[in-house]
Amino acid sequence: MPKKTTDYAKTFGFACLVLGASVGAWILFDMRLLDMRDAAISRVTAQAPLPPQAAAPTKRTDAEWKKILTPEQFHILREKGTELPFSSPLDHETRPGTYVSADCGIPLFRSEQKYDSGTGWPSFWAPIEGASLSLVADDSIPSDPRTEVVESTCGSHLGRVFDDGPAPTGKRYCMNGTALRFIPDDPTAQPVPSVTK
């Protein structure tokens, strides 16, 4: 019994390890495919290059931001990180309200501008008129030019914008949920539980 049970346990453990590694690789590969698809769409519909960011953002040191933000918020807003798809509860938020920047509280998007893009990130077809946003050419990956969305007042990275959104703008403002905070119009309204398909 000990020899046979040990063999089965080792085989089962190895199979679990391989399965876990495969799922992890699939998630990373799937995210890269989404980025490649978005880049291809952007190249096909590319407009004139955008100028570098001109607005002078609020000045704070990294140490000051680290006192204000969570580690995940700091990574996304200050280090231009990207959260995992389908990880933000704001992706499924459906109540009427306003999405503001998580660090400075600047109003950016309204719930009426939000739609389900199926990408796993909160997506909007337009920002609030007059919102403090800058679009910045992002050539951090030379073979994958993209357009970064920056909140101008604090200089915060929010996400990216692509030319594959719905009417009336044809834009998809693909935002990191961690970079946003939702303020419901009715503070007593409870979130609607998301339904898994």
C-alpha cells in the first residue's frame, strides 16, 4: 500500500502542478492576445501621432503617494501597471453614478457612458465632457503603439483608449478599475450582484 499510494500521490501532485502552470500560462497568453488585437485595431484606425503630455500634474513624491494609495493603486496609477482582467468589481457595476479617479477624486466618466466590452476591464465610450484627461502616445512596446489615458490633474495612469468602441464615438476607454472609485447617485442603492454566464 505505501508504494502504490505514494506513486498515485506523486502523479496527482505532478498533474496538479502541470494544470496550474498551464492555466497561468493561458491567462498571460490570453492577456497578450488581447493587447495584440487592440494594437492591430489601433494601427488600422490610427490617427496622427499624439503630442507628449503637456499638462503639469499635481506634484507629490512617491513616498507621499505611497501613504495615500494602496500598493495596487500605486502600481497602476503611478507605475502605469495593469490589473488582471475580470478582477475589478467596477467591471460589473450597473448603478447610476460617477466614476472618479481613485487618487484625486476627479470626475471622469458617468455610468451612462459605460458599456460591457467583454474585455474584463470597465469600459466607456466617452469621458464626461471637459474631464481632466490627456491622451498620450505610448510607445513603451516598440512593436505595439498604444494610446495611454492619463488623469491630467494628478498625472495618473488610468488605462488606454482604443478605436473599437460602440457608437456614437467608436472609442473604448479601457480603464483599470483600481484607478477608479465609483460614487453612486443614490448612496443607499445596493450593488446588483453580477450574474456569471
